[in-house]
Amino acid sequence: MGAGGRMTATEQGPLRYGGCGNPLHRSPTEKPSFTLSQIKKAIPPHCFERSVLRSFSYVIRDLLIAALFLYFAVAVIPKLPLGLALPAWPLYWAFQGCILTGVWVIAHECGHHAFSDYSFLDDVVGLVLHSALLVPYFSWKYSHRRHHSNTGSIERDEVFVPKPKAAIPWFTKYLNNPPGRILTLAITLTLGWPLYLSFNVSGRCYPRFASHFDPYGPIYSDRERAQIFISDAGLMAALYVLYRVAACYGFWWLVRVYGVPLLIVNGWLVLITYLQHTHPSLPHYDSSEWDWLRGALATVDRDYGMLNKVFHNITDTHVAHHLFSTMPHYHAMEATKAIKPILGEYYQFDDTPLLKAMWREAQECIYVEPDQESKLKGVFWYRKEL
């Protein structure tokens, strides 16, 4: 255990599943023998350097590709025969949704001050990009930072906070079957993101109503409230632009060109976050056991195939991201490779195909409870028995 654990990886192959061949092998929960500073020393120093030009190159590339897809939708598809136009629209929605998810990830990077060395520039770029995707930039920036500060804590984490068995809703047992899981996943992937922003669904329990759009809500401190107003203003400006576009071209034109791709962006965002923090191998902790390092390690890297690059590797470098969130994405792969030997069994990777992983986690990860025979009553694991 500790800086090397029971590693079986070689220089040619990645460490996976904590060094075991079983993706459900539990992560260690003991306090690791390595420290955050030791992990950082293993990473080449240049990985922490942020470049304005390089960061903007990814923004420009993604926006140019999105513009090409938009041109295809508005100038090419209408000229196609009906037999070709009908399948062309779903292709446009899928490709545009994936590219705009990459734009979303860059805006998320701005919120972590990982885009450049200039906080003001990061906030301007993040505000513009996130507002264009109907995300309240500062509101989510602050709640997401608290997620990073409290990852793995069942009391203070901000999103996808698992509940103990006694706290799960009464109707859960009626949805614990294939049709129920399909319905739950469908609602989660389509409505999960707006429900979280608007009503804090699946978020941390607050003593009163919490919403990312409420500057005076319990999520935010007094010094943050002015920036929540700015987030709301950014959304209002984006909605006004969309209103004017709909007035010129029609509501259903806007839905086809912008609305459906945005729905796909939201679905990817929820799925990526869900699979990063929901896995049978990952522990959660109460205040008696939680500490920042073990909490940050309670996440898993996933393999999305070619989409890893489209999503700027937020999918397969999430462990490194939680350890060093100000590191730009274009250094994260190199950093991940460097820290694997240090983390040993504490590093979790699962390359289970996405649909299979999504279904398995929906089936296996219903609530959390500590092991009855364990002395560590503050360590919680996912259960499925109702």
C-alpha cells in the first residue's frame, strides 16, 4: 500500500483497476503513505505551465469545426433529398453536440484558472463560452470548486452525492428494474443538468432552497453574490440573442440547429460527471474518515475512445484533474502517466464500454453504506440490495 502499492503495471502498460484485472476491485481507503507534494514532484514542471496561445488554439479549433457543422446544417442539409436529409440531421446533432461539449470543457477549465495565467482573461472567456451554452459561469465555477474541495465527502460534496439507504426516496424500489433504470437514465441525461442548476437535484443538501441562479441562495457567500448576478446577466444576454434568432428564422429552426445539440451537450456533461464519481470501486467518507487527498482520489478515469480527444481528455485524466485542477488539459495525459507509479492501487481506471458501464453503475450504485464487519464505519461503499 502507498507509493507503489501492489502494482503490476509495466512500463508498456497502464495501471488499471488498482493493479488488478477486475474493474470492480475496491480502491484502498487507508491514508496513503505518499503526499500531494510527492505526487507533484513526479510530474514534469512544464505540465503546470499555461499558454494563452495554446489554450486559445483549442477554442478557435473547436469553434471553427462547430461553424463548419453549422454551415452543413443550414446550407447543405436543406438541399439534400428527403431520404438523405432525414439521417443527416441526427448526424449533425451528434457531431455538433460532441464538439460543443469540448467547448464546454474549455470553459470549465477557465473556471479552474487553468486556461491562462490571467484570472480576468479566464473569467471573460469562460463567461462568454458558458453563457453561449446556457451555463451560469460564475455560479457553477464556485459550486464546482467546492466539489473539488470536498470530493468523496457524503456530507459536503456538491454533486452526485450518494445517499445512505435510509435516505433514498420511497419510489426507488419501484425503479430498481430494467424499465425503471431506462426511465431514470433517460430523465437524468436529458433533464439532469437543468434540474441540478435550477433546483440542486442530486446536489448537496442545504437547509433551504438552493439554485445556481439565486445570488442570495445558500450555495454562495456574500462576496460571491455580485458575480452570480453577472452570470445571470450573461444568460439573459444569450437568451435574448436566441430569441432574436428564433424571431428571424423560426422556433423550430433554432431547435434543430441549436436546441438538440445543446441537449446532447447536457447529456454528455451529466454522463461524464456521473461515470467519473459513480463506480463500485470508489469509497465515500463521512467526517470521521474524510481527508482531501483520499477524497480527491475517489474518482475514476474512463476511456471514451476517440471522444477522449474531442472532450480534451477530461474523461481519461480526471484523477490528475482532481489533484491539480489548475493544470491545463493539454498536459494532463503526460501528468497522468507520471503519477500512476506513485498512486499505485489508489489510481482507478476503467475501460468498460460506455453503455455497459452506464447500465452497470445504474444497477450497482443505488445507495451507500459502511461494511458491517469493518472497523472503519466512516467509509461508505455503493450497494444495490433494497
